Amino acid sequence: EHPQGTLILIFGILGIFIAIFAPIAWYLGNKAKQDVQTSGIQYSNVQNISIGRMLGKVFTIIYLVSIALTIIGVVIFGIAVSQAGG
């Protein structure tokens, strides 16, 4: 087994609930994937790495989009309030 396979999967799952774990799972998953490709060793937990990496990627993107939409919403709300008050 790859030494970080289970950790990546756990971080990917935690990333669903706690935002900071999602990009960490994505990053560690990318590193582990490179390790697997360069070493040529067939690890038994490659699927854990893939799932954790994918969860990390998906939820990082979801969190970034939600942050961007929140910022846009605050700006639009700020503009609307300033125009209504004037």
C-alpha cells in the first residue's frame, strides 16, 4: 500500500465537511499519483488515492465558487444599498 493512500481518502472525506481538508487532499493526491507513476509499483490502495484526490478537487472547486458568489453577492448588495440610500 502507498503510505499516504488512507490519509488522502480521509482528508477527501473530511473536505466535504471542513473546507481546509479538500485542497490538502487534492495536493497530496497529486503527489501520490506522481509517486505511483514514477515508481512503477502497483499499490493496492491506488483507488483510495484516486477517490480522495477527486473529492478534494471537487470540493475545493465548490468552495472557491461559493466564496466567489458570496463576494459578488455582497458587492451587489452594497451597491443596491448605496443606490437606495442616495
